[in-house]
Amino acid sequence: MKLNKESYLNKLKGCFIGKNIGGTIGGPYEGRREMLDVKGFITSKGEPLPNDDLDLQLVWLQAVEDEGPQHIDSETLGQYWQSFITPYWNEYGICKTNMGRGIMPSVAGDMENNVWKHSNGAWIRTEIWASLCPGAIDTAVKYAIEDAIVDHGVGEGTAAAAFVAALESAAYFESDIEKLIDIGLAKIDPDSRLHSTIALVRKEFYAGKDYATVRNEVVELNKDIGDGWFQAPNNIAFVVIGLLYGKGDFKKSMITAVNCGDDTDCTAATVGSILGIILGADKIPEDWKEYIGDRIITCSINRGISFRFANTITDLVNRISAQAPYCLYANKDKVEIVDGETEISEEERTSFLKEFAKDDERDSIRALRYSLKANTFKTRTGPLTTIVTYKDGVYCKAGDTKTLEVMFTNNIKAYGNENHEAKVEVILPKGMTCREDKKEVFLPCWTPMSVMAYSECISFDIEINEPTATAETVLLKITVKPRGKQYFIPVKFLRK
């Protein structure tokens, strides 16, 4: 695939102008749960409202610039959360508190987060991943999931991030709203609440129902999830309502989404970014572009320890576009940003509709695929990625038996196509015992005849005699043969 550079820059700028417009129009009504009658801006001209939807993406851009795209995963992003992102509300506060207690993402996003892991905090910040990976849909989805699991674990909020990132990445090549929705749906679990909610919206839209009626049906469907408030299935549905009923009209689409209520800054901003990509900056209504201006106003990041965050849409676009070629190259994506014409074959368009990670044996995607389950985290340990599951949760008390499950994926693309053996030893604190504390496991290499570049799952049953502290650390010592390298992974248990 080839994407014309001028077209890419126009769409990229449209994406973030649309984001800023939508956040400013919708911001004053955030949290209103009734149908609204918004007409447009009520803020002062040239004064975009601050919005965490955009703020967090400034932090992620700095992470990409500082760490390189090949090192962006939930573990790295979790560190940037703790360093640069200030809010402690809802899922933001839960994940930061859990990480502060030594719990790794994505366990930090699952733990004590039964309501907010289904909420909106992740899908609202996906434009950065889509724009770094235009047309490289599975890579955009991979980054969006790595981002989302930090504060949403494996909840509906993570599915929503995958849906939106896929749709936005595809929008750099595809302008048909219906096809874009199909692409987003292809990347999420068909049994998820998000999938069924979007299906309801589309069915009722095709049946000719007015958007207010459909909006109310959505609210009724999802009232059991956090009473529907600030939850991803509802608000993604409002985005889809805006896109379908707006019929490509930038203003009508955004206002329709806002008037559905709830997380209005997020829904309007996402509609704005999607249509901004499709239309490009030059086709966004001039009066709204002029009204919002170029500035970015932040409210959720710690500028006292970094002065490099973008202050304008222009700066943001320049910096993202500078990183995009490296991101595509590092992920081995066959997308080029070129001076010539945009080119995409029918086969490549069809591939957009493949299930996420279907037949994709890239190291990072394979490891992510096997780690997407509750109470599970992964960490790269040289030629292997180690995946650890707390089978019975993080908390322990005297008399418990806690099981840790461990498996590995083979990082063959970086370290060569070779088999490995891993010896796992459990090093326990006082008050814990394990009858069998050493095990070995074999990791096959990848071949075209067999894609099983991962190990069997081994488990350790740890008996809790009497915890001596509020938090206890079990060390997993990983010895990789034949290289002889050793790695230590701390696994934190919390006392009930």
C-alpha cells in the first residue's frame, strides 16, 4: 500500500482539528444523561477546551519519540502513566493506584475495576495509534490494546479501543462509513457487548427509526453496565449514530452524537477525528476551523517534568508524521508514505476485514494474543516474552493456595529462528512455600509448517502460611537455554 504524503498530512491535520472541535463543542455537556439540543459552540472563539482525550495522546507521542515504536507496550505506557498523567478519577486512579502497589498492567486495569474497565477512557485516545499506523490496521489495534489494558484490563473499554483504532487507521484509505464500521467490528469479539450494541444501532438505522429512538434503545440495552453511565458500549453507539445519521456531514454528525448525551466531549471528538481523517483538514467547515484555532490546551498532564508536549495542532501533526515511517518500518508493515499517488489493491482492501491477528505471527502480536485474559501480564525477557497469570487473583491470606501460571512466546523475529528452553524457579518470601519450585519448558521455533512458537503452560501452587507484610513479592527466575541469560520477574501478592 502507498499513501500520498500530502494526502496523509491533510488527513492527519483534519483528524486532530476534528478532535479539538468535538471536545470543545461537547465538553460543556459532559455527563448530561438526557437527550440534548446542542447547536454548536458556546465557548469563546479561539479558546479550545482542555480535554484528557487529547492530553494522553501527547504523552504517548513522547513515549514513541523517547522509547522507539518497538518498545511501546503496556509495561512502557504504564510507566508513562505514573510519570506524566495526573488525574486519579475512575479507571485512571484505579490503575495508577494498582501500579503503585507493584501490580503490572494489564492486571492493574482488571483489579478492583469491575465497573470502570467497561468505560470510555481508552477508545477516546486512539487517534495517535491510527495516525502512526495509517492503513496498518492490526498494528494500530495492537498499540490501542496495549494502551487500553493498562487502565481497562480485558473489559469492554479495551474492545472499544480496538474498534475505534481500526476504523480510524482504515479511514486513511477508506471513506465509506459502512465499510469502516465493518472493519472495526472485524477486530473485536463478536460476543462482546460492544459488538451487539453496534449491531442494534445498525439494524434500527436500516429499519428507518429516528436517532433519538435508537439512542434510547441503546441506553435500555446497557443499563446493567454501570447503569450505562460513561460506559463504552453506549458511547461508541452514540458515535456510530452520529456517523450513520450524519451521512458524512461534519457538523450534523457531530451535533447528532452530542445530542445523545452522556460522555459528550468524547463522542463528539471521536466523530470529529474520524470525519477529519476522511475529509481532510481542507474540507472541514471553515467557520468551525477558524473558531477553534490551532492551540492545544491541556489539563491532565504534568508539564512540570517535561516541556516537550505539543502546544499546537500544527506541532502535533509535524511530530506524528515524522514518527509514522519509523513506526511502520519497525512493525514490518507494508505501507509506505510516498510523494506519488495513493495506491491500494482490492486484495489489500479485503484484508482490512480480517479478524485481528488472524495468521499474524509477528512477535509482539503473538505475545499480546496469548496474554489477553484476566489477571494476566506479560514482560519481555530477552529472546522470550513471559506471560504470567494469577489464576486465583492477586489477594492472599493465611491458608490459601495461590496458583501462578507461566507460559512463553518465542521472540523469533528479533533473536533468530531458534528453539529455546526456559528454566523457571520460584523464589519465595518468608511465609510462603511451594512444593515444586523449579520447572523447565521447551519453546519451539516458528516454521511455515508450524506456527506454535510458544510453550506449554506450567503452573506453581504456592501455599500461604502467614503473610508477613501487606504486600509480598514472589520472584520468578527465568534462565534461558542455550544462551544462559537470566531474568527476574517480581510478582506481587497483596494481603487481604
